[in-house]
Amino acid sequence: MGVGAESTGGGAEELERITARLEQLAAQLEGDVDEEHAAELVREASELASQAGSAVEGALRGASGSPGD
């Protein structure tokens, strides 16, 4: 049901999931990682940041109660 991320509350749940993963990536990057692995982690973080924009939009729609759908 990931497609429904813009339904009421779905955006907030998606944003929480993305935030948790970004925190994990940050912790890994703070450790001793080689350049190749660090590049993979940064790439994933970049993709997640893009997804976060959509999740924020969905969360805001849910919070405002706009009928949108």
C-alpha cells in the first residue's frame, strides 16, 4: 500500500520511515567506511531525500485535511 503515501497520514508514515533510514545511513557514514561503500550510502541518501519531498507533501495534505483525492 506504499502508493497511498499521499492519503491522510500516509505521507507522515512514509516520512518517518525515510527519516529512520537516513539516520541509519548517517550513522554508517560516521563509521569507518571505504569510499565505494560511502558513495553507495550517499547515493541512497540522495534518493531518500527526493522521496522525502513527496512524503512531506503528503503529510501536509493529510494534516490540512484537504480533500485532494
